[in-house]
Amino acid sequence: MAYIPHTEQERQQMLAAIGVDDIDDLYGAVPAGVRFPDLELPDPLSEMEVMDELQALAEANLEVKHASCFLGAGAYNHFIPSVVDHILLRSEFYTAYTPYQPEISQGTLQAIFEYQSLMCQLTGMEVSNASHYDGATALAEAVILALNHHRGKRSKVVLSPTIHPHYRQVVRTYTQGMGLTLTGDENCENSPKELMALLDEETTMVAVQYPDFLGNLEDFSELGKAAHEVGALFCVVVNPLALGMLRPPGEFGADVVVGEGQPLGIPISYGGPYIGIFTTQEKYVRKMAGRLVGETVDVDGKRGYVLTLTPREQHIRRDKATSNICTNQGLIALATTVYLSMMGKTGLRKVAELCFHKAHYAAERIGALEGYSIWNKKPFFHEFVVKCPKPVAEINEALLDIDILGGYDLGEDYPELKDHMLVAVTEMLSREEIDDFTDALQELSHD
Amino acid sequence: MNFPEDLKYTESDEWIRVEGNLGTTGLTDYAQDQLSDIVYVEAAVDVGDAVAKGEAHSAVESVKAAADIYMPVAGTITEINEALAETPELVNSDPYGQAWLVKFEISDPAELDGLMDQAAYMKHVEEREG
């Protein structure tokens, strides 16, 4: 049966109501010449021919399975146990979102509840939502939470310059027109001490990244305390995988912990879909955007799961809701849940330690090369900055010829760091690959 | 339902008790009955804020609805009932007593004349009950 929503009679009635004779008249404002441009499409192909063409396109791509990847900068190449995909392929779980009639989907709700529990354990926080779109939007939602916490009476947000540059851009886009002052990230050298000096009674939130975009690990305890002294919220952006071995931000006073969940079992596939982790303390739960699954009992006393604390925000208050985010990354949250369940506490720690040790091995070797030096003066996790003897783009182009994906060119985001490369090392790289990378860098420094 | 004679009422179901220049406000018995079990009360203002007539000073949430609570007349907030955060159910059990929401200094006493007395409010309730 064809699905035709309107009858001809209904269409005529609608046109009459708006005083138009013909549907085509509605397009009158579009110049006739561009209304139906010639698309110059090729002739139709058979399915077999289409498959050949797509296959050729796919093979023209260099993906991480056939390369050594030293590129990170927010998206990391980690091993994904096959059970993750296996569970994702179960059609019972097929949805990108929180279900619209949630309570009938007990399995989905239980998976989200477990996701939330795992995120709380990782971050050391009391409450997690069912996830956001990605790390950047999660940070923007943290800003919105802080603004609502202060009922719009504070308008200054202090951002560390070593929060991912894209995240800071998204925060600016998200909050444009709200009359906020976003400050702190003008100078890439701004440390917690400089950020502390910017805190005042106007500050709604201060946000930092841990490990930061340039790989460094800082002690943020004092900054957190200083934020609380002026009544501001303290937000920490994390790499959740690093928390396998690092102290959770909940232990040093974070009010909100957000981050990109991609390292936990999500492939790096052309930028997404990713998943935004959003956790906070219970006292802020009613200001938190998104979905929240709770555990309860039914009339027979049996365990069950429900969406909780949402009616007020999205269903009833509507225009007064603190955020219009009403859903989550359902399938991706499931993937991270399966990943973390598979790895367990010990497994996750092992992955984090492998990344840490391999990265430090690489840094030691690269630092010893003529013409190169390691920029980081503080402890780092699995990413570090290399000062190079020539433009990073030039080095990366040469590396690509031997199937090595070089590090991130920092010059664009941090003009002070021109000719500096951000190198990421994960458990996926063998010692041999690291040595090959180092040898290639050495060779490239000569000519 | 109980609607004390010494109070004034708004069309949006708030009451106000006037003592000198000081106003105390909360939700009426009818409002709490319509909302059913109240589970959350949150102030939307701070002490010292000047709040206009009709502007929200609090939000309450029940098991079936959420609602903003408005100022019956303009005033400057002098006190907020912090205890309700822990015991929101008082709005159901003692709407005119322990469950007052905010106290404030009345900015313009003339605004009180626009409010309903007990008889007018009871009629307002009856009309909606059909």
C-alpha cells in the first residue's frame, strides 16, 4: 500500500487556505534557471557495476588496519574485541536513540543503566546520563548546566587552552547569543595557576582537560578548590581510557566530568558516530540534560528499569527546559558497555598501561633523534608533542608514502606550536612499528 | 477543600498572607490537590531579588506534573523556605502553614487590590470543577 499522507482534495484545501493556486507557485521565489539544474548524472549502472565502483573507492582509502597510526588528537585507534560487534548486531538492540516507549524495552534500558553505572565508576561521580552525541557537545551541555545552576546570574566561563580546540569551538557555537564571556584559552601556555587568577564571583564554571590536548597530566586539586571558593563549578574533560590508570576526577573535586567515549570500543571511522560521556554529582541531577535510566521495582516487587526525571524537563516544562537534548547514543553506549564489561577493571588498566609505556618508549626514542625534541615538561599519558625540524605537513606526506599516519599538526590550532607534532601511541602499535616511525623521522630530518 | 478567609488568592492558584509590608505566599489547597503528590520544590530566586508580579519564584514537581509558581504581587525576596527541598510533601499536607514558599517585601500594596478574596477564589475553583 502506498503511503500518501494527503488526498488531492486536502491539498487543494491547503492551497486555498494560503491563497495559492498551484504547488509550483510556492517555488516562485527560486529563479527558474536554478530550479531544476542539470545534475549531469552518469548513466544508470547494474548492481554488480555499482559494487565494483564502491569496492574501488573503498580500496583507494588507507585505513588503520593497513597503516601504523600515530594520529590521535581526540580519536584513538584501540583494539575492539569481536564480541562488541557481535552484540551490536543483535537486532533487539537496533536503535540509535532512547526508545520512545521506553519501559517496554527493558533490555535497552538495562544496558543504558549498566552504561551509566560504569561511567560513574570510571569518573568517580555519582550520576551519569544515558550519553550525549560526542565529547564536544557534552562539554557544551556542562556549560549549560552551570549556567542553570547559577540561574543565569553568572556569565563567565573559564576554559583551559588545552581543552580540545574543536570542543572549545563547539562550546562557543552552542552558547552564541547568550551573552557569555568565554576566557582563559587565549594563550596556550595558560596553566591552572593562570586560570585560577581568572576566577571570580562572575564565573559560572571552569573547565580543564585530563590528560590535556597536548598530552600533559596536571594536578587540578588546587584549581578545583579555588573554583569552589568563588562558587563556580569545576568541570573536567577526560579520556575515559586513561582513567583505567589515573585518579578519577571525582576524587579531586570535579562537579561535572565529561568526555569522548570513542576510545572504549568505538572504531575511528570517518569521524563518528561517537559518544559524549556526561557525569555529575547528584545535587546537580535535575539540571542535567539528556536521558537518565533508573532502577526500580514493579508491582510484584521485581526489578525493572525506567526513564526517570525526564517528564519535568522535556515533556512538561518544554520551553523552560534547560536543554533540548532528549535522547542519547543508544547503540554506541551499548558498545562501550560491552567493551568495558569485556575488559574489566584489570583489562582496562592493562590497556592504559600498555599505551602509557609504549608512548614513553616512543618519546624516549624520538627525543634522542637529531633535530627533534619532546616539548612536554610534565608527565604525560599516551600522547606527547614533538618539535620537528621542518613543517609537520611535509613530514606527514612523506610518512604516508610508507603507510605511516603521522601525528597531528598543532600549528593551526596553536600558532605558538608551529612545526610541532602531537603524537599518539596506543596498544595497537608494536615496538617494530614505533622503531620504523622513529627511523623514518630521522631520515626525514636530513634532506 | 480549605481556603482560609484571611488570605488573598490569584487566578493561578497562589495564596498570599499580608502582614504589614511583608507578604508570604504558597500554593492553595486546590493547586496541591490538582498536582497530587509533590516530590520536588526548587526556588528560582535568591534572597534580595526583586521579582515582578507574575514572575516565577519557584518550581514544583509532582508525580504527574511540573509547574512554575508565580509572584501574586511584585516584591523583594526576604526569605526562602529551604526546608521544602527535604520535605516537599508538606505542600500537600500543610499548604498554608509549613509549606509557604517565599516571603517578600511588597513593592506596591496597590497591587493587592487586584487579587481575589476567599469567596471569589472559591467561585474560581468551582467554575473549573464544572
